[in-house]
Amino acid sequence: MTLLKRLSLIVAAAIVVASPAASAQEFPSGQMRLIVPFAAGGAADIIGRTIAEKLGALYGKTIIVENMPGAGSNLGVTAAVRAQPDGHTLVLASVAVAANVALFKSLPFDPLKDLAPLTLALETPNVVIVPASGSIKTVQDLLAHAKKTPSSYASAGVGSSLHLAAELFKQQAGVDITHVPYRGSSPALTDLITGRIDVMFDNASTALPQVQGGKVRAIAVTTKARIDQLPDVPTVAESGLPGYEMSNWWALYVTAKTPPAVAAKLSADLRKVLADPDLKKRFDEVSGRIVASTAEELGAHTAREVKKWEQVVESAGIRASQ
């Protein structure tokens, strides 16, 4: 091999090794966007826009937030998976990205293979609520009622976090409570308030105004710890179902083809952003608890959640519409 050829190979190898690092140093070099695979105005939208604003300030850029609802968040996640693999397109995914593996017969992506985890940003709870006018005041009251009387629970639709939280509860408690799916939380809450429905595992952001207005009674929260907004309301685990835990978690990913150095920079920068004290105040609107995990922690968390919800979905025989 000639000296010139050897030098060419060495230079080529150096470019291959150095290119991810170089791209990370230059990142971001173009327009960034954050896909929020849910409709505007909800908790996901508040979380996504808050993070985009803070990350954009760090980079000195405006990050475009693109709401892309549809197919239980699959539409937006698919768009992120297929985006240019340069780190400029992020997606804010939720617990749905793990549960949908079992809920849908087929997905155009595998969350464990096609997404590169960046950070588990925060968790938001569901609140177990019952009619304020009823006699149920604790989880044990609810279980006793369900074992004696045909009971029902409302959700915002098949496969929603409200549905999954209730099914996990049913399976761990060994009770039969009939699922009544609605098109969104508002009509479900209306029937709960009037007593047509016995219980609901609602998102904290929509449940809290009803609790504070005296229209419904909060008997438990679904997360591992109590929440600041309802300090006297116990967790489900504290109420007699040890080990029960369900949170709506919100995490950031990029397509798995993104250069590792760029993904690592994004992960570190997002954790810097999430450490901003101002974010805690902003996320209080949705009762969010900031986590700010490493990429590795999010990867392990996603894998655990896929397994957990596969078991729940299969045991309940749930199937989302395609």
C-alpha cells in the first residue's frame, strides 16, 4: 500500500470518528421543532411549550412546537422517528408510547429500537374521584361498594391513561368495575358528578378544579407519592393496594438514527433546562413532578413500562381502534 493511500485511509477514519463530536459542537445548526403528539391546550401542550421555550432560550433559537394529535399519539411519534436524523426534531412522548405496543395490532415503529431516549422530564398523577354527594370516602369504601353492587368507572376513551389506571387498579384489587368510555374527560365528569358513574381515574389537571369546587371527592392519587395540591389525599398504595403505581409520564426522544454525540448533548441540555426553578412553578399547573432523568434511565424506564402495560392490556383484553 502506498504512503498516499495509507494517509487517505487514516484521514477518512479520522473524519468518521470525529464527525459525531464535530456535529455535536456545532449543534444546533438549523431550525428545531418539538412534536407534541396531542391536541393544543392540554397538559401535554403546556409541558411541551414550556420545555421548548426554555431549551430555545439556552440555544438562542426559537423552537417550533408542532401539535400532531392522532392514533393515540402514534401519528406524532411516527413523524419524529422518520424525521431527519440530525437532532433538530424532538418528540414529547407519554406513557402511551409504551402502552400502544400492546394496544395496537401493529405500529409503524418500535419505541425501544426506533427512538433514542433523552430524558424522562416529569410525571403527572391521576386522581381517583367519586361523586361528592355519595357515601364513598376512601379506596376501601370503593372496594366494598364494588364487591356488593354492580359499579362503573368512566374514562376519556379506550386506551387512555384514565382507562389504563383503572384497569391496573381492578387487576390488583381483584374487583370487577364496568368500563364506560367517553369521548374526552368533560362528558365523563358530567356523568360522574351527577352520580351516573361511580368512579373515575382522572388527570389531575382536569380533576382538581372539580375537587376544589366541591363537585367531586378525591379519595386517592395514583402516583407513588402524594401531591402538593392534595396533601391530605393518600396514594392508592397507602390505601390498601401496596405496589400500585400509575403516572402519566412525559419524556423526550429523537429518532434512533441521531448521532450519539448529538443525542447526548440534547440529553444534558434538557436536564439543565429542567433544573430551572421557574419550571417547577409552571408545571404546578398540571401537578407535574420534575424527574430529569438520564438517557439511560429513560431507556430502562421505557422498557419496564412496555412490559408492564403489555401485561395489563392483555389481561384486560383491551384493543384500541386502528
